[in-house]
Amino acid sequence: PEGEYKLNLIDTLEQTWFKDTIINAHSDFDPHHFGHSEYSRCAFLLPHSNQITMNIPYRAIVPKTIDGLLLSGRGISQTHNALQFTRMSADVYLLGYSTGIIAASIISQQIRPRDFSVSQLQKEWLQSGLLLPNYPQEKLSAQDIVNKLIEGDNQYLFKCCRRAKQDILPLLRKAYENSDISKNPDYQKFVAENSWWLSDYALFMAVKDRFEGVEWTKWAEDIRLRWNNAMDYYREELYFDIEFQQYMQFKFYEQWMKLKSYANSKGIQIIGDIPIYVAMDSADAWAHPELFQLDQDNVPLAVAGCPPDGFSATGQLWGNPLYRWDYHRNTGYQWWISRMSYCFRLYDVVRIDHFRGFDEYFSIPYGDKDARGGHWEKGPGIDLFRKIEQALGWKQVIAEDLGYMTDSVRHLVYESGFPGMKVLEFAFDSRDSGCASDYLPHNYPENCVAYTGTHDNETIVGWWNSITAAERKLARDYLCDHATPEEELYKCFISLIMRSAARVCVIPMQDYMGLDNRFRMNKPSTVGMNWKWRIKKRDLTKKLQKEIYDVTLRYGRKNWD
């Protein structure tokens, strides 16, 4: 569809289909040996007409000998081996893949970009196996794409979710307006069953849009403090905006439950993550200020964070509102029971983030610039989890008990019966303030979940490259291995935790594949570059499958069911 597309190279290199996008051709050959540099990936742009502007924010490089190919970057310049180009105004064909086979094919045929016949090249590349046969040839309007997504045709899901929010929301709004959703019995049931959170959430989002996205603490006083007349006014004034928000939640729930059902049918369980805190700018804080440490004007009295330690001299100032645990206790922890109950509808296992905060939480006076002025307060302890178990029965929970541990936190984890977490990367950190030995595999208890690294950590290869020489020696001494080449050492770390006593091991795919920090999933406290890595089908080679199978079988972790 016409419009301004804001893409990055990940969009061009994965199974993301934009108009006239050719994708999935691959080669590890890099004619200029850029090796581990991100610049070894490229995006080829071919002018076609003058209708669309496409911007790609990351610089890409291809050999200079491919004359005329347009590349993303900042400004127009020419280096000794590459041409860089910032943007072009054109309806473009975008061909995304690694430098290699197709680039070599273009060079060998001495085809100038202006002479490309895209349709002919598509046919040739399909016949030669350079493109996957499921490359979508149909020309679909924006509305057709949304309709197919609504009908459950999931090949369009990734395409839509990777587009900018401001681009996709108008399409979803149009789909909603054409849906007559209020008459759908499944929708009616969803709204009724979830009214305890959905009504406030949908109103919150509709009002937030009306106030152009500003945080609710800056709204007009009447709706900020939820005066009855204001609530009635906005419910009537924004009726269709509220229903649109409910419609999007319903469609997500439908699609998610299909995905979960499919995963479960294959013997796969889904672990969901629940943060201990909610954001201040959230429907929860706006709709239920009584749950949090807020004053009469709903301004926080204190906020969450972590004290100074070896990783940060000023600590961490998270800014989340803190709970009024006395109120939660007096209401039988009903809000927490409802929250956990809904999580177990969406997931098979729930990992509770910052579990130590239920024993003691760090309270920082609101308005402080960092965490140095904070202090510890007692949390609800085991009482909360006893009440949850009484209400919901026994559930599979993982306690994220990472970070500075005290005897009382260890006792809470033990009392709860939940498995804690062990992250191998923490075992050799010289900055640790005293708990590093807890993460050495020979100390793992059976009731724990062991990780090489979590989604918030470096990949095991990236971690190895970032630690000090002394820490590397410590790790090799522990492995009793000073011979394995560094490029193969990640396999030793995987084997190390696989043969521990931990009941469950979680190995990120990036670690199985030996990928560095360019492929890291998430870097806490940063935005814009996280959660973008996607595994490609071609990466799941027979060799990799055999390696995973062998190490799982070798250490008795194969699921024989």
C-alpha cells in the first residue's frame, strides 16, 4: 500500500512481506569479508515509479562493483569498497538478503539495476531455488491484508505486527468498523468474562488517545480523578473508541489462544512473564489508586527501584508505584488472585519477576533523582502465595530470584515451593557482591530452572567476549578446559548446565547457534533495538538439530513422552 514505510534491515532479512518484497535467499559468502559486522547484511532497492518514499534507518553495505544499487545510510558517500545512500523517493521493489548468491548472480550477468525485470528475475530465482516457493505473488490491498489476518491467515500476522503502530491502527480501525463486532456472540462472551479489567482498560486507552497520548496524571482533573460525571461523559462521547479497544483485545485473545492450543498440541508449554509492578501510566494505577502508595491527588509517595551495588553506584530508579500491601491483605489479595488467574489462562507456566520484592521491596521517595535515598520495606511474604494457592490450586510458577539474596528471600522461595532461577553468566562476575557461588552449577538444587542466560542477558558468546581476562580464566578453570577454541566454547557452557541437578534447563536459541550480542534479545533500560531478533527456518539446520538432540539425550533431559 502507498505510504511511508519505516523499515530496518531485520524487516528485509526475515519473513516479512511488504509490497513486491523478495526475501529468503541466503548465502554466508561475503565478498568483502565484513564478517561479524552488521554491515555484512544489505538491502537492495530498485526504482520502479514515483509514488512511495521508503526510509531505512540502518546503513547497509554491498560491493561497489554492483553499480547503481541504492543502499540505506546517512548521506551519500563512497568508501573504498562500498557505496552508501540515505533514501530515495520511489515506489520500490525491495530485495533483502545476505550479500552473496543473488548479488553474485547479478554481477555475473552484468545487469544494471535500471535494466532489471523483477518479474523475470523472480521466475529465474524461483526455478533455481534462490527464493522459497511460498513467496506471495498476489497483490493485496491493505483491507485485504487485514481481512485475511482477521480470518486467521497467519502468514500476514508478522507483516502487520512489524509495521509502525500509526500505520496499522487505521487499518485495524477500518476492520473494526466493518466487523459488526457487537453482534458476535464470542465477542460478547469475552467482554462479559473480562469486564473486571477490560472496561477500565478500554476507557483508559480511549481517553488517552483523546488527550494525544499524554500520561493520565496530566489529564483534566475530572477524568484524572474519575469523577462520576466525567466517567459518564467519556463513556458516551468515546463509545466507539472504547469498543474498538475491546475489539483489538478480543482479536488478540482469539489469535493467542489458537497459537497456545497449537503449541500445547505439539507438547510445548508456554512460559509467561509477569512483572511484580505495573507502570504509573497504566489503567491499573488510574482505575485503582487505592492499590498503590499514592496521595489524595494520586501522586506517588514512593516508587520502586534497587539500591546501589557493584553494577551501579547510584542504584536503579524504576519509578513504578509501590503497593499498599495492607490494603491488599485486607481484601484477601483479590487483585493479585485475579491477575494470576488471568495469566494462567494465557500461559502454562508463569515466571514472577523480581520475586525478592515480595519479601522486602526497595522504597525510594518520589522525586528523588536516583536510588541512593531509598530504604527496604517488608513485603507480604508467604501469605500472598498461600492465598493464591487456596483460590487457584497448585500452579506452575517460576520465582525470578536473581540479584542480591538474603536469608529471608531464600526462605520465602523455599516456603513457596517454587523453583528459583540460576543464570550461569552470573557465576563468574567479579562485580557480584557475594552470591556468585549460588550460580555455579555444582551448587544448583534440583528445584530450580537453569539458564545459560535469560532474555535480559547477553548471549553466551557475547558475554564471553565482554568479560575480563581474569573472569575468563576463572570460567576455564571451573570447566577444567583451557584447550577448546573460543569459537566452540559456548557448547561447553551449554553442557555444563545441562549436566547440573536443575530440574529444568533453558537454553536460548542464540546460545545453541553460537551467536554474539548482535542477536541479543533485550538490553534492560534501553528502547528501540530490543525484541527484534527472529530465527529463520534456514537456521534450523540438520547439524544444529542433531547437536541439540545429542546434548539433550546425553544428559538425560530428553522428553520421552
